[in-house]
Amino acid sequence: CTLDEIWAILRELLRDLPQTCGPQYELDAERGVLAPNPIVANQINELRTQGARIVFASDTALPGDFVRGELIRHGLAKEDDGFYVSSSLGLTKRSGTLFREILKREKVAACDVRHIGDNLKSDVLVPIALGIAGELMRDTQLNRWERAVLARHSACETATAALAGSMRVARLSGNRQDDPGVHQLVSTFLGPAALVWASWVLHSAQIGRAHV
């Protein structure tokens, strides 16, 4: 489905939804929180140096032009790369139809394609069934500490999600040659703990000043 179709249904379900609120709001929100994945970026750069053609495939309701533009903006993609987005083509990785379309348009044999992703079914099992080498990327998935943050009941779910996301960004952005144990400790415990403490101090100071 497409983003416009989703918002059309939202308007049917939420009759009081302001007319000014629509797909562009969601795109602006996505653009504000997107960050490049250094692990993936390094893999792409290595493959480019080996002369490989880079093709991006995504199961998403976001418009194809938006996905393409963000990948280029963050330096992950180039203008002449391949871009195959389910919302634009009406085909999906999960069903296998998007992979078949890629093989057809790129005029390449399945055995010559390597697909990397973080979804076991869509990115690994489905392409393997088609003869494509599927590789699961586990590092990009939320670790147990990040999942624990999301699982906590909070008065501000947006802040909780932002904290978990920031923890993941910090973890993925670390120097891979550093001690992984130390980096995990900082990104998943010390950093978030310091942030929570600083937020508490700031909140307490604001309350104290309001009572003066």
C-alpha cells in the first residue's frame, strides 16, 4: 500500500483529523529521525570498491522518491544505483515478487545477487528460496537493553522511543576497532544513565526555579 492510501483510511476512521494533517507530516517526522547506519555504509563502500552494482530494495509505504532522496542525502546511495520500493511498484520482498522484478530489470541471474537485510523472512529466507544469497544483519536490530527501554511504561512514549533509538545510533556509530565490551557498556548503560540523570537534574532545577 501507499502512504496516501493509509492516510485516506485514517481520515475515514478519525473524522476530526485536521485537513492540514496528512502524509507530509509523516514524511517530515521520518526525515527528522533518520540517521545513516555506519555498518551498512561501510559494507556498501567496500562493495563499491569491488566493482559491485548497488541496488536498494524496500518494503515500505513511504514513497519511492522519498526513500531514494534520503538514501542519497545521507551518502548511502548514488544517483545511478538501483531503487526498488514496494509502494511504487506494488510488489514486495516478503512475497518474493519484488526480488523477481529486480532480477528481470537488472538482467542478472539470482546466483549473482547478494542481499543483506535485518528481517529473517523478507531479507533472508525469501531470497534464498529464489536462489539469491541472503544475509541477516543482526547488529542493526534492537539489543536487549534497547528493547527493555521500549518495554517500559512511560508517560511520554515518544521520549522513550527516542531514547531507545538514540542508544542504537550510539551503539552503531562507535569505532568497530575499539573494545566492543567497553563500547556496549557506554552506549547501552552509562550514556543513557547519564542522560536520565541530567534530565532529572534539569527538571528539578526548573521546578525549583518555578517555586522561587
